[in-house]
Amino acid sequence: MPSAGAGSATWAAPNNSTATSREPSSPGTFPRARRRWRVRVPASFVLVLLAAVGAVVVGLLVGPAHISVVDVVGALGRRLSGPVDVTRWRDTAVVEVRLPRVLVGFVAGGAIGSEP
């Protein structure tokens, strides 16, 4: 049985002079992993942004009174363009009730989600 003494070295150090692959730019990170990271972050951001916009839209549409998407968009457009006619109950329901409810829920959810 061969002994593992100092004189019987069978292990050889790798020769780095003939390496053809690129060295990683930072320790522990390889170029392919960094490329995937560069794609995943914007894609994740877009998905989260779409989910947030979808939640706001659903929050504006849901309530005891049925108000269509066209009425919600019209109420928001009229509110942004100038004074609102208070006799339009749909505009009042969207701008005075549903929009504040959705915005407070959105901010409160964001505050709860950002807790460490």
C-alpha cells in the first residue's frame, strides 16, 4: 500500500497559463450569472409594477355600486381636467370614496411590506 508521505506527491497544481475562459470580474460571480441577473431585475420590476397597477384598477372597480371601467376612467379624467359636477354620483363615488380607499391601502401595504 503506498504511503501518503511527502515524497510521493501525486497531485499536480493546475496550469493557469493555458486557460481560455474569462476570469470573473468579481469574486464568486461569473459572467453568465451576472447576465441572468441583469435580465431578471428589470423583468421582476415590470411584473411587480403591473401587479400594483392591476391592484389599483381592481380596487377602483370593486364596490357596492356597479361602476364600469369607462365611468371610472371618465371620472378620473374629469377630475384631472378641472372641477367636477357633484350631481354625478359615479364621479363622486370614484373620486371621493374609492380612490382614497385604494391609495391608503396601497401605501399601508407598502409600509407593512417594507418592515424588516
